[in-house]
Amino acid sequence: MRLLQLWMLALGLALASCSSKPTYRVDAATYDAFWLWAGVPPQPGLKRAKTIYLLAGEVRRDSGRFISLRPGIPHLSVPELWLVVRVDTLDWKADTSGEILAEFNKWQAAGNRLAGVQIDFDARTRHLDRYASFLRAFRARLPQRTRLSVTGLLDWSANGDPAALQSLDLPPASGPG
């Protein structure tokens, strides 16, 4: 038994020594779009940002309501600002969409150039059709010029049903101006 353990240790060390560290490092200076989450200090590269996705709040499973994560309304002078909502559940209360739209309007009234709302939800690959239905209903509540964005999982492209993936291509909003 001891010989087997030593052999396994030697094999593990040999395999570990064969791996090489990747030579590529992400350089923030080569990007102009950034996601900012609450509690993360801003980095110097943000000064040249053209697009910022700023976490505004969450819709949590325990309440199904929008909960702001910001102590106040931000005012950022970037060409394009997205209000991001982290979502744990698609079972929203009846007025949750309205709460998010009210937050969006407050951000706009503060002088922000809002491009739209981004929903950050880890939808299960096999339930993309349900997610698309949810997004269609939310999209219909948005003002016409307001864009809707979502984050996606890599698994969607590898294992998602093509028809369900296609259903995520939503038409423009039909909501008020």
C-alpha cells in the first residue's frame, strides 16, 4: 500500500511539473466596458470606460422584490451606463418590474445616460424557454428606447436547445416612449 501511495505522489508531482502557466494576462487597459459590483473599489482604467454595467440591486428568492444595493443614486459621466439587476428567481411579485423601472427613472433623472437594464440571472440551460418568456414579459414593460441585456452562461452555447436559444432574441420593446 505504501508503494502505491508513493507512486501516486510521484505521478502527481510529475504531472504538475508538466503544466505550464498561461502566458496571457487580462489587461484592463485594452478594454472600454466594465462591470462594477457593489463594494468593489473603482480602478484607474475606468476613466476611459465607454460602457459601465453598474450593479443597482437584486431580486432575491426570499422576497421576489427589487432590493437596491446603492446608498444613493449614482451620477456617472460615461457614454453608456447600464443598470444591472442580479436575479435569484424569476418568481417576481406583481410590482417588481415597476420597482426596477422606477429605479431606472431615478438614475435617468440624476443625469445618467442610461442605455438599458441588464438582468444577471444564471438561467438553467434546459429552462431557457421559460427564461425567454420571462424576458419577453419584462421587455414589454420597458420604455421603447430602453434596451434589455442579459448575462449568459457558457453552457447555453454548448448544451442549449437551438430553438430555446433563438427565443432569447427578443423584439424591441413596445412599451411607452
